[in-house]
Amino acid sequence: MDFSLSVEEREIRDWVRTFVQRELIPLEQEVLRRERAGQPGLPADELEELQLKARDSGFWGVQTPEEYGGMGLSAVMTALLEAELGRSFVPFRFGGAADNILFYANEEQQQRYLLPTIEGKRKSCFAITEPGAGSDAKAIRTTARKDGADWVINGEKTFITGGNEADFTMVFAITDPEKGANGGVTCFLVDREMGWRSEYIDTMGEWGPAALVFEDVRVPESQILGELGQGFNLAMQWIGRGRYLLPARAIGSCERLLSMAIEHANTRETFGAPIADRQAIQWMIADSGVELEALRWLVLHAAWQVDSGMDSRHAQSIAKLYGGVKANEIVDRVLQIHGGMGYTRELPIERWYRELRLLRIYEGTDEIQRRTIARNLLKGHVKLGGALG
């Protein structure tokens, strides 16, 4: 086994680390100020400026295939990049990306949706979650009824990432109630101008998802993505596209948080000695360090399986579950080590506290990950230790 990075991998990782330190971290105080004024995130023009600056150095479409102008990086390399971006809570992402299922678009749809999205001229969102159908995607109730040459969509989606900014959505609706999820769900490409609307959902963090409302939204047959009735298969491909990338970003967050805790422990004195001398603090630091390293290798192992062409869903569920739980424990310890200052808004710890809590919920709750992992083991779909064989 060789766990070392190649020269190219190190160079790419180090470039992103430098970019985060020089371009993103200096923006943190402004981002916090904007969030407290009810203006979460970066202004669109500032985000675009940062993305173009990264593009000048070749960072565009990290996982987008090279034939579409992207970098086409491996899963392992992408995980390393996400970890570096996680060192700052500034909501930055490299430009040039498109949802993986958009590559199933036909030639006309690629010209209207895929290519403009890669170029940053259009914004999309993925809409399957509903008020009564979160992790149970098969329970969706949004319908699409055939009316002549068109389909008429009715229903509501909720907690849709990017739904407030998107100018088109990939929405999943029941087209054949008799067939259910397997054969009865279809994905439609629906422009905002076709009639759907978004409503902002206020959350404890700065995520800012949307509810999408469809009331007799009429779309032509040409708006079907993929094949009629095969939408659920597309949805599962989207959901499984890279669950390892969520805990990957948490790696960077926890590294920075733990560094803050170590620095504070070495400088903060109580009763004539730094708190780093206290065993209670030492154990918090030790446990966090061990869990951080375990998370790193769970994420990279899942990414390695993806690159190797293996079925990585089980490994990704393990990384997602462990990452969500341990990232929350680590940020809680870091806040505790900082005491009262950690609880204030003068430090960014409370900001990460709220942000990392979401990791245990979206794209599959902890409970769903446990269900998946247990089912795989109990039914023999995965054998203990078999992933190394």
C-alpha cells in the first residue's frame, strides 16, 4: 500500500490551500457581517470574480469531463480539494460544474441546459424532497399529468439547495401512479419562466434552502430528462454521485477548529498554568485528533473505491455517518475549550457549530445511513473486511 500523494496531487492540493488562505479566509468577517444583516453568503458578483480568478489558474469544472472543458479530476483528488475548501466557512465553490444527471440530456437539452450551466450562465437545482417525502424518496406526491402534447405538473418540493437562485430545476414527478417509483417517476427540466416559484426557508444556519411550488405548470414532452418513467433511477444516481464529498469538507473545518483549540489551550491560563496542562483538555484534543484522522481515511477510502470502479455506496454511508457525528462532537469540544468566548459571535466557532449540524441531516440523515449500513451487513450485501479484497 502507498498512501502518499503524487507530485501532481500535492501541487493541486497546495494551490487550493493557498487560495483559501489568500482569498477566502480574509472574507470571513465580511461574510459574518452580511449574515447577521440577513444577507447570507457572498454577493453573486464577488463569487463569480473568485471563480474566474480560480479559472485563470486552471481550476474550472473540478469533476466535469475534460471534453466539456473541465478538469476531470479523480474522486480522491476532489475529496482532497473539498477538505481544503472546508478550512473556511465562506461559501465558495469552483465554477464549471453541472449536476451529474444533466449529462443524460439529449443534444438539444445539452445546448439549452448543460453547456450554459457549465459556463456559469445558467443555474440549476435538484428537486425531489417534499414536505412528506424526505429520505423516503419513493413517497413523493408531486404529479405530472399528460394533457395533449404537454405535461402539467402540480406539487411542492422543500429544502431545495440553490432553489432561490436557480433559473431551471430538475423536478421529479409521478407520471404513472400504477407503477410507483420503479417506472412511474419522471424527471423534467423546468425553466422558472414556465411558472414555478420559490419561497425562502429560514434555518438556524446560513444554508438558505427553498420550497418550490408547482401549480399547473405546463411543460412540453421535450422537457423530459432521460426517459419517461425512469426518473427514480436518475434520482438515485444524483444522490449517490458523491456522498463522500460532504464529510470531506468537514475534514477541513475540523482541522481548522482543532488548530484553534490547540492554540487557545496553549495560551489561555487558569490558576497559573495554561489549560493545555489540564488532563480534561488534553483528552478533548486527543479524541478530536484521533477522530479527525479516522474520518480522513474513511473519506479517502470511499473515494478510492469510486476511482476503482467499485460499488462505493456502503463506504460512503459509513463516511457520511461518521463524519456527521464526529464533526459535531469536535466542534462542540472546541467551543467548550474556548469557554464563554467560544459561545460568542466574536469567534467563528458558533458559525461552524450551526453549519456542521446540518451534516447529520441533509442528503441522508444519520438514521438513514445506519439503516443502510445495517441492512447491507445483515443481508450479506457487504461482508466485513470485504472492501479490501
